[in-house]
Amino acid sequence: MTTPSADSGARAPSGGPGDPGHVATAGLSLSPFRGLRYRPDRVGNLAAVTSPPYDVVDPNRRLDLETADPHNIVRLILPRPEPDGGGDRPDRDTRYRHAARLLADWQREGVLAPDPEAALYVYEQRADGLLQRGLIGSLAVSGREAGVVLPHEDVMPRPVADRVGLMRTTKANLEPLLLTYRGHGGAAQVIERTVLREPLLTTTTSDGTHHRLWAVTDPAELAEVTRDLATCRALIADGHHRWEMYLRLQREHRHLPRSPWDRGMVLLVDTARYPLRVRAIHRVLYRLPLAEALAGLGDRWQVKEVPGPLDRALQALADAKRQGGNAFLLTAGDASFRLVTEPDEALLTATVPAGKPEEWRHLDATVLHATLLDHVWQVPDGPDDIGYLHTAAAAEREAARTGGTAVLLHPVEENVVRRLAEQGVTMPRKSTSFGPKPATGLVLRSLELG
């Protein structure tokens, strides 16, 4: 059966009433909600209360955010209460309850206040010549069976359980997921008209990105958005673990009629108008020194030393990828780099799982995990052994700090991600980083507001 493109305007299939993710519409159903937002007169600087998404906040950045403002949203998305009198580290339930108390306190104190009426929110980001606009709303949650929202990466149980516990306890969507689609122009026209008006808020975060937010409440404009999205389906660009969280909590509350748990807050971006950037996510193997990593490769790979600094070495990696085949850049963070290419085909045949599309079997992330990590280096895929870094520079620094090996990857093309998602095939987790990612803290969705 031919399926519509993940970013096409073709009609998306709907699940039947018995399907776990059944929704009433055939395509995307985005509803307005009463946004919970910081009051500028209570926090002073809106930028100081925002944060990147929870999973890209490293420990140093987390401390910076916590000290930037006592009401920074990072205190909710990554709660850290004081240890008890015995010095024990707070367990996860304690952290979730702490976040729920903070959220309630901030609302009671008027730091956070709900908007007077339900709205879809037009969100704009500008930085380094890039312009991105999209719609924030509450999207009907549906499983893979419905074919409306398509994941492209696998998830891990532990971070899903963490996000489930936090959302269940706070009863709030604290940050929007990033989804892409391609519409027919109706929603885009609403967005373009809206940005000519006075925004609800304007702020510039420390990375130089300018953020603006507007509310769309006019029934005719909301209906125009609904008609446009009703025949579209979306690709999850960022937020796979949180989408799985939405699905799990929806199942927990399926006994409730018209449950607010049937929807989750997302940012929908029409990539026909505003293409996203796709970057690689790099690995640091904490317990594998570079010498051991190179020795394990044997004669089954081509290994070549390439000159630094980092930017020059990454260019050598990009040049190798243009020639085809798998390519990785290894470094111990000492300004020395090894380009690893041309794996032995017999090795790939023996280690990469069969039964998947050839395009999937030759992905760098697939070969890295199935062949190098699982077979050659035998590195367990756990937080004590592998770190996932969103920039090559951060991976290089982490390798130097830990004495491990950084494995730097070249970004996969967005059309490859889309083709695999259309086939129902997920990539290894942390294969891509789509951006720019929405700032956390500009608008929240409290489920207790309805």
C-alpha cells in the first residue's frame, strides 16, 4: 500500500476505534489551550527564565540556568531539591513532587498565570540568518498504528519513565515537542498574518536567538488551521521520549471521557516554508581509551590520521561521506584525529541485523551501534559507558576530560529520515538533532486548566 509522505499534504490514514491511538480526524488535530506563561512584571527578564529542552542541558549549563533566576524553568524540567538531613540523594518521586510544588507555588504567587482564553500560539525564532515559525498547540495523541505522527528514532525506557513520572505529578506539559509537516498553505497564511500584529512577548536568549510569541484566538483563523492540518501527518523531529510519555499517560487515563491526557503540547513547523537544520549527535565512550578503540579495529577498517584542528578534521569527515560508505572520526580530545572508513563488508553482513531496508542497514548510526559498539568494542549502551553530545566540540572536551574516545558523526540527510519513517522503520536512538529547538518556558500547558 502506498503511504503519504511524512511531510506531504496527502491524507493520513486514521486508526479504527479499537486502535490504541485512535483519533477522530484522519490527520493532525491541533487544538487551542489556555497557555500558562511567566508574567514579565514578576520575573523581569523573560530570557532568564527560559531553558533549552531538558535532554540537551549539560551539568554546567544547568547550574548557570538555576542561578540566572530563581524561577528558571529548568527547576521544573530537571528538578533538584535539597537532599534530606541525612545527606541522601533525593529519589525520583521526591524530585517530581518538588517540581509540582514549585509549579503550584509559582502560580499562587502570580509568577506564572494562565492566559484569559484558549489560543494557538504562533512562535518565531530568528538567529544567524535563520527564520523559523510554527504553531504551538495541543495535538491529539495517536500511536504509530494511526499513521498520523511518525517517529524516526527508538527510545529508551529509563528517560521515558522519568518524563512520565514528572508529567504525571505536575499535571502539565512543561515543554513543546518539535514536529514537522507540510501543509497546503492555510496554516501558513494564518501565521504570516499573525506576525504582523503586536506579539505577546519578545525576548533574546543568551545564544543570540530572538523569540516572539503571538496568540491566535479568532474562530475563523482557528478553523483555517484545522482545515489545513486535517489532511497532514507529522514527523517527530525532536521529542521521541516525550511523545512516548504522552502515549503512556493517555493509556493510563483512557477511562476518562474527553481526557486532557489525550493531547500533548507540540510545536508544528511546516518545513516547506521553514526547513529545519539536521545535525549529528556524537558519542563519547567513557571507558574506552583511543588506543584500545583503534587496536580493536584491526585490518577490517581503513584508518587514517587527519590533521586538526576540529573544524578541519570535520571537513575531512564530510569529504569522506561524499564519497559514500560509512565514516567516523575518532579523537581522545588531544587535537589528534583518526578517520575510520571502508568497513569490511563481511563484518557488516555478520553484525548488522537483516530484515531492514538497505538504507537503514548502512546508516552510520546503525553500523556504529551494531558493528562497532556491540561487536568490535563491546561497549554497553548505558549512561556509565556512553555519553551523547550535541556538538563535536563538547564531545572533544568530554573525551579529554574522561580519558575516553569521542566518536564524531556526519549528519544524516532529512530525506533519509523521512523515507525510513514512512516505511515504519526507526533509526537508532540519538541519530539526529533537528533544530532550532523551541525554547522551554515561553508557554506551558497545565492539564488542570482543561
